[in-house]
Amino acid sequence: MARTASLSGFPEWLPEERLVEQHVLDTLRRVFELHGFGSIETRAVETVGQLLRKGEIDKEVYGLSRLQDDEGNAAAASQDPNALALHFDLTVPFARYVVENAGYLAFPFRRYQIQKVWRGERPQEGRAREFTQADIDVVGDGELPFRYDVEIALVIAEALSALPIPEFKLRINNRKLAEGFYRGIGLVDTAGVLRSIDKLEKIGAARVSELLQSELGATPEQAELALKLAGIRTEDTAFVEQVRALGVTDPLLEEGLSELEQVIHAVVQRAPGKVVADLSIARGLDYYTGTVVETVLVGHEQLGSICSGGRYDALASKGSRKFPGVGLSIGVTRLVSRILSQDFAKASRSVPTAVLVALSNDDSWSAAQDVAAQLRGRGISTEVAAKAEKFGKQIKFADRRGIPFVWFTDDDGKHQVKDIRSGEQTDAEPATWMPPSEDLAVQVVTG
Amino acid sequence: MARTASLSGFPEWLPEERLVEQHVLDTLRRVFELHGFGSIETRAVETVGQLLRKGEIDKEVYGLSRLQDDEGNAAAASQDPNALALHFDLTVPFARYVVENAGYLAFPFRRYQIQKVWRGERPQEGRAREFTQADIDVVGDGELPFRYDVEIALVIAEALSALPIPEFKLRINNRKLAEGFYRGIGLVDTAGVLRSIDKLEKIGAARVSELLQSELGATPEQAELALKLAGIRTEDTAFVEQVRALGVTDPLLEEGLSELEQVIHAVVQRAPGKVVADLSIARGLDYYTGTVVETVLVGHEQLGSICSGGRYDALASKGSRKFPGVGLSIGVTRLVSRILSQDFAKASRSVPTAVLVALSNDDSWSAAQDVAAQLRGRGISTEVAAKAEKFGKQIKFADRRGIPFVWFTDDDGKHQVKDIRSGEQTDAEPATWMPPSEDLAVQVVTG
């Protein structure tokens, strides 16, 4: 991270940084697959009509046009629903994929999807124009048992726990709880209340109270109750009693309380210290209908949420057929940027190579390739020197590339291998020698 | 492959197809890393100026514009070198990356890069608008020993041999050989001759001869000699004698003969049957300066080249500093499409999950999660049923998703596991039971 991106908002990693990102991606993939999530990828582009289908859009979308198209169709792209644009998340494309392929999928369908997405927003710390997301979702056909909400939270807690990052907290709420509560106190524009509550962290309680009264016609008492609800934050299921103590009753509120209680109970039990019931979480503009989740890195709250999502009763629909879903999305680039800038982890070396096979003379290249093939056959990443320079130069080359071992074969076919960090040189056989396990593959070690 | 892409030229895979693609990508990654190639990714976009830097461009490029930009800047994009566009290959971005990060890289720098690229061309079999390429390159600072040309060919032969594809042939030529030969027979516009020879497969020898005479001023004898050279095709180094027999002498020709001989000799030795010296290979429009490679799947020649590339003396430059490179690019999407459409390989199941833990009653979910956690802890992909339906229904669910084993725990805590393919049910312990190794992870098996 000595460098800045040459194009603002489009980060690129050096090889040793990319190794950290690969470690993060491999770890997520392993955890997701252990939980039965299979991979899919969707194309990078959607039609503008598809992207704007949900109506209100607060993302800056990149439209596409062929450079060799002389007719200036591009300018009209936003008017043409069939024009192409880059996806800005993985949820909209996944919904489209589910509808298109419903006949080929077994429901509840669970998938992970790790891809780049693009948003033409002003770049800032933790906010890039091109970034990688890692999503998991379970989607049902017609119905989806609530238990998947609990499961998704557990999978994500396990996945994040496996990453080289500091302590994190899943902040979980439930839309039914909030909406039922607002209804119970007589505020009927529940979406409007959610939008106001969503601004709590940004503008503070006093201004939100004003908003609720001026824009939504709330009484001071109603506004106070809504804010009291949003103030509840417990690391266990104590929130249930705290909500009940506010004296509001509503069937939807009860349903939400029960759902949130189940999620918090399970995560407290299985991933202690990783969760908080936070009744201020609104995720205002999105189309969630139950569980909602945001995630903070403790001590790095200003980075924003590193993992968000929730439940939607209709992720997608096809005629009268509805596909409810629950899912979470990890901001991989945001996490990796932070891991690198704060030295939370680094690669043990910058190349996969464990061994450089040196050349004693220019004719030994083919014999050196034989040695290399034997080592590779046993999983040892190996390069062969390209020129029979002085051994000192070949060792220096390995050192510059961060390769820990150099292999020598003398004219009698006797093999030796040198650990160039310690200088120790020992006899070795291509058919049997192994580096110490910590040197076999690149390790990503926490700082 | 029962389906067609909903957007022409933008293929998407079903989960079981994606497993085949993942197998291909994992295999390439493993071989590349065993040979000391590290991963990098570059951003998906470049400036138009960067993309058009090489002058003549025969690729259809997708330009980008923000949909919410009302000023119609998009239409002018192709005029503005700072406008953004999607990359159409991985070579141009890699060259830019090398120049920008030269101070942080150890040369010769070797990297692999597996990413999507975009071309706004008319889609057809084997030609998509969005597709994945897997590139390896070695790039030097100032100079790059010729031996890397040999090495790159060997690495690619090994990588392709590890894929579930039919027999392939690397068709290799050398620009120095061809250009030296043309010069030696008195044809000075060697680039022009190459462009004509490049059309040989498309238009035939007679028309190429006409072109050489009408457009390049060749005599019938010169045209005949150029075509004779292009007709040489040998599976070993016999081409050297066949070229010499044409009686042409030129120092560049000699250099090219020697280089091509070294490459063919090494590949014949280390990857027998995988290579042919094919003196018709021109790769006309590209900027190669030595070794040039195309690759065909035997019996699927109409698919086009599945792996192409070569040597360029100046992959990139920074002032007077030159970065020569040699590299090859595998058309992953083209290969995977063919693997799927011809059933060359398929996944042993469509989900990563090996075990579904059934619920005997609704309260057993937490105990079932304990069983699942133990299995996952030993690398067994496991799902837990979401509802305590009748066992028959839970087994049917596993069957529909292609999960081979269902786990039962009775009220006394006794465990059994059923292979739902054979119906065999046996006692098992969560701490020790393992599925047969072929069922542990999804296998991609050749058809």
C-alpha cells in the first residue's frame, strides 16, 4: 500500500498484496462450500431496465456503449431500458438469474457469488468505484423457512471469524419488529419512519425527532417512543424485555421480536461476542422485510459496514410465483484495503515459488527442468534459472524474488539445497526432499 | 447447456456447469503457481487512450459513461483519451501495470492473470462478448533471456494437459524466421507479407499469391517461395532442413530457425505429441517479434485458437526503458463452452454438500448444527435441514439437491448415516465418520 491507484477509485494490488486478497477469497470460498453453498457467477452487465427495476436507485450506474458506434446512442442509454450497464451489486443480477433459471435449480437454492461490481460514486476511504463483493443467499420457491435467517448469520459469523481481521460485530435488527412497533404507536407510514431512523447516526436524535414530527406528522410522544426503540442495543436477548417495557403491542411486532430473538440467541450461543441486537439498524432504502444486518469492525466503525443484508420476501418474482430470500454481502475490497493499510496480515513471501533450481552451466537447463518437474510433482512450486550466471548472482536473484530455497546439482549429479535465509546447505534428493511445511506454500500471517 | 444466454454473447453457467469452470480455473491456477507464477488482477477499465495506444485496433471496445451524467459526455467518449472503457484483453492492462509498478516488481516478473474481458463483437460459436482469459507472461527489465519462450510453451502444454479436453496441438512459429526469410527473398514489407500469409486459412494459397503480387509487388517466384515457407509443418525439428532446402539465407532467418528449433525440441521432449512447428502461423495484426503460438483442439479446429500468444521485444516501455515479454493466453470461456456442449467432463454432483443432517423434530436443530459443525471441522461439506418434515421428505430434498448422504440422530443420541444412492444405512460418529474419498468433494469427471 505504498502506492495509490493510478485511476481514482480503481484499486490494484501488488503481487504480495494480491496474495492477501487471495487468502481472503479462498477462506470465504472454503467456509461457504463447507456450508453447502455452491458458486455461481453472473455476467457483469445487465440491461438498464433490469437495474432500475426496483424503482428508486441511489447508486451511480456505469452505462456501456460501443466506442465504434458512431451514432451517439450512448447518450440516450439511460432512456433505453435495453441498453447495457455494469451491475452495481450482486443481488439484482442474482434475482434475475433465479427467475431465468428457476426450472434448473433445486429450491431452497443456496449460492455464493464472488465478483466485482461497479459504482460511479465519488471515491473515498472504504468506497471504491470497482470493488469485489462476496455474497451468500438462500432463496426459496414460494416460501423460505425462517431458520435460514439464523443459518445465514451463523455462516457469516464463521466466515468473518476465519479472516485476518480484528473483532467484528454483527448488528442485527428486524423490519417486522420496527414496523410493527411504529404501527402499534400509530405511525402508519412505517417506511417513512424507517428512512428517518436510518439517519440517526448521521444527524442525531434531536434532528430525527424533528423530522418525524415535521415530515411524518408524529406527535412528540410518538417520536420519543420511536427513538427509544432505536436506542435499544443488547448483546443478548435482553432487548425483548426492553421493547416490551415500552408497552406497545402489535402482532407484527411480536413476530419480529420472536424472529430477532431466535437469531440473537443462536449467534450468542455459537459465535459468542460477535453479535448485538441493535434496534437502530434500518437499511432504509433497501427492500428488506424481516431480518436486517450490518457489520462493523470494532475500532474501525468509520469504515462503514463490512457485511450487510437481510431477508426479502420477494427477492424475485415470476408472474405470481415469488422467490423469498435471505442473504448477506461481504465488502471484500473494503476489508482487504483495511487489512493492508493497517498491516493486519501479510504474505510470508511475494511469490508462490519455494525453490529456484540453479544452473551450473548452460547445458544443464534440461536436467534442471527434470529436477523441477520432480519437485512440482510433489506440490513444491519451483522455477528454473534462465541463465548459468555465477551462483552468487543466481542466489541474489532468488533473494530478490523472495524465493527461500536454491537447488544445486553438481556435475556428478549430486544435489544440494540451500536455505538462503539461514545459509544452511544440505544434501537433498529431488524425489524426496520437502521444504518445512511453513515454506511449502505462501502463508498469510496476521501482523 | 440446455439453455441459451438471455443476453446474446454473455454466457452464464448453471451451478453444475460452474463447477466444471471452477475445476478448469483451479487447475490452471495450480499449474501456474507450481511454476512460480503469482496472481495479479488489474482493474476492468482502462482509459481509451491506453487501450488505443498501440494504434490500429481491430477489437470492438465498450466505453463507459455514468447513467446519471446528463451531459451526454458518453457519445464523445471515443474522442476523449481520458474516457473509460472496458479492457478487451489482459495484455494491454498488464503492460500498463508493469510500467506503473516497475519500482515494486522483481524482474524477470512472472505473473498469471485470470479475468473477464469484453469485446462488443457479433457473438457466435466460440466468440462471446464477455469471456474469461487466463494469461501467463514473463516480463524482463531491459532484456529477457530466450529460454523463457521455451519455458512458457512447456508450462502451457502442462496446464492444457491437466484439463478435461481432447488432444490439443500447439502450433508454433517465429516472426524472425518468417521476416528474415521474406527479406532474404527480397520482400521488404515483411509486415505486409505476414498480413497476407495470415489470410491463408481463410482465402487459400492462390488468393494469397495474388495478394502478394498485386499489393506487395512480389514476383510469382517470390510469392511461391513465401507460400512454400508457409506450407512447412513438422512435428519435430525437421522444419529446419526443409527451410534450408529452399536456399534462402539471412541472419534474422538463422536466428529465428535456431529459436524455433529450441522451442520445438524442448516441447517434443517434455510434452510429446503436443506441438507442431507450423510456419503458416502469423498472428498478423499483433505486435509479436519472435515466437508466436496458436493452439487448436484436434477435431475442433473450427473453434479457433484456444491459446495464443508469443514474444514481444517491447511489451511496455517507460522512457528509454523497455520491458520485453513472452506470454500466452488461454480462452477459458471458449474451452469451458466446448467442454460443456460436448460433455467432455461433468461434475459428480451439482452442490458442494456431501451430507444433509436431518431433523427428527423441530427442537433438534441446534443438536443437528453441532453434528454439522463436527463434520465441517473435518472438511465435510454439510447442510442442516430447515424443517423437521417426514424423513422421506428430507431424503427427497437431499436427492433433489444431489446430496449423497443423509445423517440421522435418534432421540437417544444414536447416529446413523444413509447413502441415499444405495440405500445403505450404517452407524456413524460425527467425530470420526468420513464419506468415501470420491464423495468428499465434487469431482469433475471426464465423459
